[in-house]
Amino acid sequence: MSARIATLRAEQRDDTTFVATARPRLTWTVETDEREWSQVAAEIEATGGAGGVESASIGSGDSVLIAWPFAPLRAGERRTVRVRVRGTASRITPADAAWTPWSEPVEVVAGFLADDEWVALPVGLAEPERDAQPAVVRTRFALDRPVERAVLLWTALGAAEPEVNGIPVSADVLAPGWTAYRDRLVHETVDVTALVRPGENELSATIAGAWYTEKYGFFAFADRLYGTQPSFLAQLRVTFSDGSTRTIAPTGDGWEAAGDGPIVDSGIYAGEHQDLRRSPHAFAPARVGAAARPGYENVPTPEARIAPPVRRVQTLPVAEVLATAGGSILDFGQNLVGRVRVRVGGAAGTRVVIRHAEVLDDGELALRPLRNAAATATFELSGGDDELESRFSFYGFRYAQITGIDVSPGDVEAVVLHTDMTRTGWFSSSDPLLDRLHENVVWGMRGNFLSIPTDCPQRDERLGWTGDLQVFAPTASYLYDCASFLTSWLRDLAHEQGRDDGSVPVVVPAALTGFGAFGVSPAAWGDAATVVPTVMHERFGDRSVVADQYESMRAWVDAVGRDAGDSGLWAGRMQLGDWLDPAAPPDKPGQAKVDSDIVATAYYARSLRQVAEAARLLGRTADADAYAARAEHSRQAFVAEYVTAAGRMMSDAPTAYALALEFDLVTDAAVRAGLAERLADLVREGGYRIGTGFVGTPLVTDALTRGGHLDAAERLLTQTECPSWLYPVTQGATTVWERWDSLLPDGSVNPGEMTSFNHYALGAVADWLHRTVAGLAPAAPGYRRLRIAPGPLRTLESASTRHRTPYGDAAVSWRREGSEIVVSAVVPPNTRAEVDLPGLSDEVGSGAHEWRFADTPNAARAELDGIRASLADVIDDPRAYAALLDTLAEVAPDRVGAVRDETRWGSGRPVTTALLFTPPAVQDAVDAAIRRATAPS
């Protein structure tokens, strides 16, 4: 197949022709079966709009986020672009390079506002009966001439569903989403030409408070932050056939509102109450102006949406009906985020109530983890055929219970909601448990990337915790095209940070004002300001996000620097540390094994280095030198304070070692080797069960792998005992949990008040699955160069991954075939790949490739000396470990838990040390079992 343009898009969305900038960047991909294909030139043509037909030439191989080569778009302007390219390949010389055919044309429409165009004012109920009362607002307008184009520009303080002449303008959900309301609103841009008609028209919207009127805070301290009532803001831009353009029907005077529509009450946490017998009729002049709380009176001029909206993306049928003492419970087979939809008919006024839960506790809905979130959908039936579905709330659930009416499971489905991003990353292996873990990570991201990146989707929280996002950003950027989603969120981060002298809130938008007691925000959470733009540049090749966020990045490390002083150490402050270390008590999740000062200084040093690298990328040489010097000063201070010359950390905990290694804080090769060796020892001593929290977990497998201990990383990954990544999978989990033991081995819910069954942070290990287990990683920003370096795990027969890079699909897979390992790879056109395999270091261009190398046979296992064998040898030999626990289960079952969970599996300790005060007969039985299990066959 000769080369052709496979895709062309403007900016970073696939779901709309509207762009939010006057200079939209262009990206295209190429398909060809020619090997080693590289672009040498491109031609871009634009038609329509004020410029007529224009063309621009590019004399390079660049094809990702190419600067708009034409005059800036004017508000509402429509242009059509197409591209063609020339390229060389293994069989095509530069002299023979021919142009591809032109791409399919792509329409680009300026979806932003012109300067001073926005005149809409907030409108809502003038005399509400209660806080956060949903409403319907409306106005009428007349069109006296033929219309060429009608565009609705709208936003809300809350959420809204606009209609023109009774027809919804889009299928978007919970629009316009949640932003830093004091400083940033997002407007929707919708073409409604097909909905308007000559003569009289009606523009209306149903509005609810959503995030704007929600009460934020914990326990009894929650209160409304932004405002007390929702508001709608909108205006129509109408272009008539005679070429004239007018703004029509802006919200303000002349609008009316009614509070007696079918949405009775609605809240993000409470859920929603609908009375389907009601229709709005008590219209009165609308309130004009925001119903804001003190400090939040400012209503900024909205900017055009840059990220996809939330949409209904999937439906799931009922998988099983469970009979319980409290009535039937519907199991959808998947923990998800969205709503239940029910088709039902019944007598008018019949009340139907839907409760939601992620898990069952003693056979009933586990509602305690919801804390103060009622998470209940209530409906009064109309008396006809009704379709029940909440409109302005969402729920995290696998299970639902419907009371008030009998329904057939076939009339019930779960509606999955999330920001409508494009899937870009996949992984599979020969181990179904690993595959389910990866699928759980995907579902966790789907449910928590809903308008903003949240921590959890079900309880009275659902906030944009910065620490969770910064550890998960590499995984997120592989699984989905979340570039515009994260760019939007980073804008809010910078706004909120600007109100606190550079300190980054622990949640963005900053809904937890009480956390200001921290002073400067805690390490790993505030560092989202530096980490996320760095990851986005690495994964998407977007230099502009670094440029746009540079002042935010710099403000964060400067805020920490002022707080830390001149020592280079950030110590002695309140920190969250290695949050949810499994050793921490259930209600004291910050009590980690690692000293929080180590976490803080490690992140400070790395963020300083990331700012220096950003400055260098942007050509800010003086800044780059200054921040690099500060980074080195902090790194040296870290080593002097926390690292011994023998390669031990002052906090002898896995996270301490992982930070020192993965943040490159220790550069001496011998000391690094000692640190890696000790980390491997600690992992073994812990029985290859997880010993890290939010901070250490994304780092520990990489630290082990880079330190030459892939086998230890594999044991950690494939462990099924609690705590481990696969323990939840063995318990039936379909998303990643907040705690390693959110569900205890006895099937009960963890007693901690903070127990979510849908929390993506601990799923950050998926990035290691992609890069190391399967072996595909970026070697240059945006995957312009790839790295192919799989690390075949001994317990797997195969693994594969595929990623839709900005240049096209890349893939790596490996499989065992006899005494060899076969590696296959696909390198997309216009990229090159570094190949690092045993005995081979190479570089290849685009196309399909295959390599083979000798598989390393498993070393023969030694016969162990019964209970005189070291505990390290026992834990390293699955036969011996199983023999130990199985024998105890038979002859001393009360000892199993203590031996399994409390033993330090060290090399200097014989098995007898784990069996102290155990009767001789039990010791003899264990001794014989270990000898039998490890005897030569």
C-alpha cells in the first residue's frame, strides 16, 4: 500500500469540528506498508472563510501539533483543511518521493467568542423555595429572515440541559462541568441551525446546582461554597442569509423561570428526585445575576471548551438478580459510574426509589462507605410509560436496589458516564488475573475522569485530588487521549494556585478551603503542578502545555522553597506522606513506614529538576541554570541527610528506596546498587506483599527493575495475598480499590471511614505493565522515538500492548516459543524505535519487525533443609511456602495468619524463628512437609 493520510485533526479533540483557539494546531498520521517511511515535506491547504484558498508548505518531518499556518480564525469562521505529504522509505529515495493523495477534508470551526461578544448574564429562580432548587428558564425570540447559521453559546453555574423549540441541543451530560468558578467558566458551542425556524422560537434550559451548589467538607462541617442557586447563561449567534450576524436572546432581562418542573431536587452527593407528573407552568421573571456565596460573586467571561464533555458512553444489562432479606438486588457485573435507567409503567404518583452500592456487606447493599452521600434516585411516576434516569447526578455502583414497584431485569440497564475521551492504550497477557487487573485500571479511570479527575465517584467527596492525578498521569495518558482533559484541569490548577501565593490546593477545583491549614500544600499533591505538564510533554509531545503552565510550575517550587529555607531539605511540616501505606491503621492513613520528610524533600528535588528541564525546553537559559543548581543542592542535601554510604535509607521502608532510586536522587553507582539490593530484600522480607502507599506504589516495580531485580518486581506483581494488586481481583473486584484491603479476606468492608472501591491511584502500576512487561515506552516526546524493551516475566507465556501514539498505532508483543522468546513490534510511520533486547541493541524505522532471543531457563531449585532453611529461601520457593502454610492449616490453623502476615522473610532467619512457641509436633510436620515439597523429583 502506498502512503496515504489516515487521520487529520485540528487541536486535540476528535468529537467536534469546533476549536477553542484562533490558531488551531494540526496533526496527521500516515498509513503505508513501506518500511522505514519518514516524512520529508507536507503541504496544507485551507479553503473557505475570509482567506479563500490558501496553502502552506512544511519542509520537515513534523506532523504533530503543527502551528496553524494561516491567518487566525475569527469567531464563528469556518474553514476546511486538508493535507498531503511526501516521504522516503527503505525503497524510496528523496528523489523518488511522491506526494500522497490529499487527505479527506476536515472542517474547522472557530467555536470561541469574539472580543466583547459575551453579553449574557446569569439567570435563575428569583424567589426559590429552598437552596439548590432546580428550575426551568426560558425566553422567546423571533427570526424574521432566512438563517444561514445559528450557534448557541452557553454555560451555567451548575449544570444545564438547553433546548430549542423543545428539542435538546445535544446529548452532553452534566455540562458545562466543574471549573474554578471564580476565575474560569467554560462555554459550550452548539450548532442549532436545524432547530430554529422562521418566526417565533423558544430557547429554554433545565438547570440544577450540581457542583456549584454542592456542600463540600467532611463529617458535619460540609457547607455550600460557591453559591446557593444554579444559574444559566446563554446567547445565540445568528448569521442570516444576507451575511449579517446578530446576538439574539441573551440571558438577562426578559427571561423567566419556574421551579415546578419535573426535577424536584438534585445534588451530586444526595442524588436526584424527579416527579414525572409535574411540568413547569409557574413562570415568573427570572433572577438576573448569580446567587453566589461571599467571595465567589465574580462571574468570569467564559472560554470555549477544550476538552470533550461528559456523555453516555455505554449501557450494561443486569448480569444477575440476587435475592436478599431486604429484597432483590440487581448486579450489573461491573463497578461503574453513571446511572440506572428503568423503563416502567405504573399508577401516577407511585414512588420508585433506587439505591446504589459498589459492594455488598453481609448480602445487602454496603452503604456505610458512602458516608454522608445519600446517592439515591427517587421518582414519582407519571401514570404512563416512563423512562427513569437521573439527569444531574451520578453514582458509583455495581449493585442497585429498586423499591416501590416490580420491574423486569430486562427493563433495567446501567448507563455508563465519563468524559468522552478516545481510547488509546491496551494490554493483554497469558495471565487472566493480570488482564483483569488492567481492565480494572481502565474502568477506574473511566469512572473518575468525569469532567475533572476525581479520587472516587461514589461517596461525599468526588474531588480533584492532585496527588492521585500526578501519580496516575502516565497511565492515564497511555490508556486514553486525555491531553485536552488534563490541559483544561491544569488551567484550573493555575487559577486556584494563583490565589494562594503559589501553593497548589490538595483538590482542584479548590473545594476544601479548610485544608489551607497546611500552609504550603503537602508534597506529592502540590507537585501535580510540575509532574503533570512534564508527563504530558513526554507522552503527547505538547510543548505548549509546558509553556502555558511554566509560571505555575515555577510558582510551586518557589512556594516550597520559601517554606523550606536554604538547606535544600523540606522538613518538619505537616505532610500526607506515603498515604495509605498498608501498615497504617484504618483511620490513620498517613502513618506510613517512611518518614514524610523524605517524601517531601524527594519531591522538592525532583520538581526543581522538572522546572529546570521545562525552562531549558522553552529557551529560558537563566531560569534553567538557576533551577538546576537548586535541584542539585536539594539532591545533595537529601543524600547527606537520608542516605548512608553503605546504601541504606534512614527510613528503612520500600518507599524511601524507591524515591531515592526512581527520582535519581542518588547518582553513585555503588550506592544505587546497595539501595536496590536493600529494596529487594525489603520486598522479600514482606513476603512479596505490597509495602507502599500512594507515593511508593507507582515507583517500586520500576525501582526494582532498574536495579536488576525484575524477579522481585514480578513476585510483587503476581502476589495474590493481601495486600497486593491481585488480591482485589481474587475478591471479584472490577475496579481498583482505594485501600489494598477495602474488602477484608472475610468478605467484610474495611472498618476505616475512608473506603472506596473505585480509586485509580494504586492502578498506576499499569504504566509499568505497558513499558516493561510488554515493553513499549516513549524515547522522545510524543513517541517520535519509541523504546522497545520487554521484560518477559517467568510466570507469563506472553504479553502484548498497543498504543495509539500521535503518529499512529504502535505495538509490542512477546511470546515464548520453545527455547526462544519471540518479540514482535509495529512502529508507526514517521517514527523510529530503539530496540533493547538481550544480545541486541538496535534502531529501526517504521513497519512490522520480529526478533528472537534465547529464553533463560529457570534455575533448578535446591532441596531445602526443612525448618532449618532460611525464611528467604522458603518465600522464594513457592513449593516450600505452600507446604509451610498448608501444613499449618492442617495441624495448627490458628497459626496460619500470624505466620503469613507477621513473618519477616529474611535470609538470616531460619523457619524456626517463625514457629516460636509452636509445639514440637507441629514443627516436625512443617519440617517434613518442606523437605517433601522441595525434594528432587
